[in-house]
Amino acid sequence: MGQLAIHIGFHTNEKPYFCVTCPASYSCGAGLTQNLVKKHNEMKIGKKCNVCQKLFYSISKLQVHLRRHNGEKPFSCLICSKIFVSKSNLNKQSLIYTGSKPWKCPKCPSKFRGKQGLNKHITAMQSVKAGSTF
């Protein structure tokens, strides 16, 4: 499936990749692969780091991980010259300069630069409101 088709699938909520072990479905093959590796312990499709033996569900994630071991940082910011191990980290850096915060909390007006910040916020709100639905 092409990148455009995958992207459109995110917007239309199409999930053509189905797990044969559980009822989960995904909009891209990487999600299904991650499900098989993490939830169903399908080690044969995972890729191991030859340095620390950590298991990865995609070759691209393993490649980024290996850069952390060897210190390679091939992506640099054109504004501040900081260097990064992954393009996604570089993209997060660019959000600092644009002021963009595209990740919005579904329960409050808070916005975040990245999904990780949003997830931390939701987790914190859930622990504060323990016992109530966030």
C-alpha cells in the first residue's frame, strides 16, 4: 500500500490489516506487525539489535535504534544546526520554531507538540481523576 493510501486511511479510519489471532485491525502493516510482536510474542517477525538484543517490529525503527549505539545523527535543523538520529525528531524540533501544537487533548483545551506529550498529559489526568472517567 502506498504512503498516500495509508495517510488517507488514517483520515477515513479504514483498517484493512487484520490480526488472525485477535480482533484487532490496523490502517497500515506496521501496526499489525507491532501487534503480532508485542501482543502475541511473534518473535520470528521481529528484528533484534545485534548490540543490545532489543526487539523491533520494523527495520526502520531498528535502524534509528542502531544510530543511537553508533552516534550517527544524519538529520540536522536548518535553523539551529542541532542534529538528530531520526527525521521524526527533526520534525518535532521544527514545531518549536513554528509554535505549532497539532496534538489536542480530546477532553480539555490543552494542545501538545507531539503525541508523547499528549499521552503523558492523559496519563497524568487519569491518575489525578482516579476513579472517574477522563
